[in-house]
Amino acid sequence: MRSAPEAAESSTQANKDVRPLTGNEAIARGAWEAGVNVVSAYPGTPSTEILEHFSKIGGKAQWAPNEKVALEVAVGASWGGARSIAAMKHVGVNVAADPLMTLAYTGVGAGLILVSADDPSLHSSQNEQDNRFYGKFASIPVLEPADSQESLDMVKDAFEIIAERTKKNPVQVLVEALENAAPREEITRLQFGGISVPKAVDVAPSRRLDIALRNVARGAVQSSFKSTKPIEECLASELILASKNDMNSFSVSKKEEVERVAQSAR
């Protein structure tokens, strides 16, 4: 059992290891720890401090004349093999929408994250805007941290977890997993008098994405039951299997099941 002075010294050391950070500072710190080489941004509250803090801790940071250029600088760095981040406030994504929509189907090189700092209650903006809809529209993954620690962890893990196991761009792995887990057909039921007839129908793009995301999450949760593996590992395994179109993936097997039933109802 430790004496009171030893316990106090241990507590003091633990407090020294804890760093209070704002959400923006945590994003910058997570980027630095994940080996991000370039951060490009257009200044605008509430996102300004991301680039400022990244520069302060020694990262390569560059202001851009507008948000479109900021994203294009980050894309160029990514295609050149450097992990990168583009940061902007919520209305800035409207300006950067042109290259963003193109990136959705061209892909990137090294890891790339677009940070959209939304502004609920209009503290420093002319409007409120929910940029999560950009994720659905472009069929790209969206991470939404709840606090500063999650901001750091999500940025770091987004680059690290899958990249370690696949040696591939983790965002590309996620995109491939969603492509393979999204059903193209499903069935609806048509009523003819008192008879219900199944009929195969095409699945809308937004619904395909919703189904794929739901089944990937269900697969990760199910594989974590009665297992010592953390949920992060289970999610990474599910995404990697789905990206390979492996039938051991819960989401891929569910897609095949839905499409098989739809095929019988053509």
C-alpha cells in the first residue's frame, strides 16, 4: 500500500499528464499524432483555431484565399502521399462543394479529412446549417465527435486503425465497404384486392447508404458480444471484410440475402 506522500506525488504526476483542450485544439492534436503533414484552411469562427493550433505544435499549416482552394490544397497533398486536413466553418463547405463532390468518386491518395465546424445557435454565423447531409449526398463517411476527447480520438483513429491492418487509405476502405454492403434491389409488396404480391424494386441511392451503414454497425456490435475485442477492432474487422466483399461480413451477407429475395420476385 502506498504512503500518503507517494499517492499525492502519483496524483500530481497524473494531473500533469492531463491536458485540457478545446474541440478545435483536440482535432489539431489528433491530426499531429496521426502524422498529418498538411492542414489548409480558410479563417472563420468556429474553425479558425484548428489551423492555428496545428501550426503552434509544429505542423505544416497554410491559410487559403477561400474554402475551395483550402480543400484543393489538401487534396493535392493527399494525392502526393501526405496525410492532410482541410478545415472550414459550415457555410464554407458550400464554397468547397465543387471539388468535394468530385472527390467522392475520384478518391484520394493518402488520408484526407474535411473538418466542417457547424455553428448551432448562430454564435458567429449568418445561418444554421447541418452539413451531415453533405455526407449522404456525396456518399462519404461522416464522423461526429461529442466532446474534445472524441475529437482527438476520431481524427487519430480515422487515419490509424484500418491503415495499420490494410496498408491502404482507410477512407477508401470505408467507401469500398459501403459499396459492397449496399443492396441494389429489394422487395416491396403490391396489394391486388386481398392478395399481397412481392415485387422487386431498385433501391434509392440514399437508402442504399443508410442500409449499408446500419448493417456495418450491426455487424460490429454483434461481433463484440461475448468477446474481449474492443468495439473499435470489431468495427475495423467488419469494414475490412466488407471492403473485400467477403461473405463473412455481416453487412455483405445481409445485402446478398436481400438481393437474392428480390431476384426471386422479379
